[in-house]
Amino acid sequence: MKYLVLTFFLIISFQTISIAQEKDQGELLLSLLEERASSEIDNTLSHIESRWRDGFAVMAIETISISRDQKVVSGLVRMLKEQEGLQEAENFNGLFSWLWRSDEKLTSDYASFKAELYGLIDAKFTEYFEGH
């Protein structure tokens, strides 16, 4: 019985850690949209790459769609090529074409990420995307 309870707590702990890592990833992607020093961008991109999981591609592409920083865009495109095998990264339409042809993979916090991301454009998007 002790082993069963211990196993249960270990499974719950690993799931909690996994969810926390996904949330960290979304926060890291969102932080790339703030004005930051080049070294900070490099550090953030490195953290994102080391924590890459299924479902991050859509978040990266949506971050690219809003970012005005070429360093952020090129770093995320490089990760998409390396992590996802993306070939069609020459232009923005190629990114979305690839995404639409791929199987949908979303993280558990994708709706919150999207609400916060598009809320940067208009606060009404925050309410719209939360819970979808």
C-alpha cells in the first residue's frame, strides 16, 4: 500500500512539473516581446530551446507573428527548423502553411498563452481567448 501511495504522489509530482515547465515556456515566449538587451534575448532563446516540447511550435509561430525583433524571429525560426524539421520557413506564409498541415499539438496552457499574447494587441482578445 505504501508503494502504491508513493507511486501515486510521484506521478502527480511529475505531471505538476510538466505543467509548470509548459507555463514557463509560454512566459518565456511572451517575454521575448518586451524590449530587451541582445544578451537577454539569447539567454531566453536558449532556455526555450532546452525546454522544447510538443505543442510549442504553434506558440513560437504566433510569437513570431507579433514580434518586431529580427533576432527573436530568426532565433525562433531556427528552433522550428531544428526541433520540428520545418523546411518552409522562408516567409511568414510558409510557417502558417506548415502549421496548418501538421497535426494539432497544444500545450495545456495554450489558451492562456494565446489570450495574453493577443491581449498585447487589444485587451478584448484576452477575454475572448481565455477558456477557448
